[in-house]
Amino acid sequence: GINAEYGQHYYITNNLSSMKFLLFLSLLFLSLSAGVQGWCEKKYVVYNHYKKQANPEQDRVFPDVESAKKECDGDATCRGVGQDRRGYKKNLNDFGYLYDTTIYLLDESDIKKGPKKFYRYNTFLKADEC
């Protein structure tokens, strides 16, 4: 009768609450573990300015931060990505910018110089450098 229906309702409701709680814990764990392997952003921080090559064809700049991070992830010597809010020109005499910002890779020697506050820059470091 009524007690059996109430017991069944309680069982289903209780199990749904337990499942929601387990889902919440799983998502929390995944988000925390993903942060360990990811990147951290250092706003208004520069480790090293971009070094323009004598031959502009050898410049290693990127159109966006995500493509630079992807390149950095595949490079064992890369420790982070620098972003200068000043646009990138292939040649200084060019009219207009090739990219709105100058985005470049940072290696171990860049990071060892230490961070400096500067309004024009953002730096994205691999998690083990944060």
C-alpha cells in the first residue's frame, strides 16, 4: 500500500541524491587534476621580451595564444608563452601589423631571468613553472 510506495519513492530520491553527489565529486576531481597539467596565466608579467631575428623568416611568432601553447606542449625546452600587446610586424618598415599582438615561446633561460611587472605583457606558464 502506501508505505510500500513511500519506501520506493524514498529509495529512488535517495539514490538520485547520491548519484548527484558522486557526479559532483567526479567533476571536482577532474577539474582539479586538469589544472595540474595545464597552464597558469600571469597578467601584466614579462620574463623576457621577444627577440626579433635578423632574418624575419626565422621569427617564431604565433597568431594566437592557443596555437603557441600547442607548439610549446610539443617542445620539451619550452617553458611558457609570452604575449606582448604591441602588434607584430615582420619588418619594421611594414605598414600595419601582421598580428595584433606579438606571441612567442619562452625557454628555461627566459624563465630564469625572473618575472617583471609590465602593463604591456601577459605570460602563460606550463603548470610545473607556476
